[in-house]
Amino acid sequence: MRYLVLTFLLFSSTSWAGCNNIACYGVGKDVLTRTYLASSGNIYIGAPVGKENLKCDLYSGEYMTLKMNHLLSREIYSTILTGIAAQKQLQIRIVENSPECEIDYVTMTP
């Protein structure tokens, strides 16, 4: 029983972060490596481990792009910041085959 509990703790969802072909996911700060706010108004989110799985072209080879003209750009960025601060499960969904790995939407699980 003790080994079962230790195994569960080792592989709990809080320790997983990564990307598949359409999204990056993880808990809080694990879902991104860095944030870069550009003078263009775009926000660049550093993709975590597994970024090579994303089906898009990462900006500078490492960033997903939240475009300033996205209708919900403020809300998406706010959700990302809230998820980081509260250590919630986040999923950042991208637009497939987009030239700068454009962020489509974000989900946060309480």
C-alpha cells in the first residue's frame, strides 16, 4: 500500500506538463517557460517540454503567440496569470498550422 501511495504522488497530475499536437498543459507555472510582452502588443508565451509536438510554427522556435487583436486576449492572459498564481491546471490551445503558433483559447480547471 505504501508503494502505491508513493507511486501516485510521483505521477500525480501536478507533476505533468507538456504539449501534444494541439495544446500545452500543466499546473500553474509549469505550463509555460517564460512570458514576453512585445511592443507590437502581442504576448509570447514560452512553450514547455514537448513543444516540438505542437502542430504550428513557434515564434522564434519557442513561443506561442497571443495576438493583441484576439477578441479575448485580455481574458486569456488574465486566465493564464490566475492559473499560475493559484496553481490550477491550465490548457493552452493553439490554432493548428498557424505561422506563429497562435493561441486560440485557454481552459483552467479548479
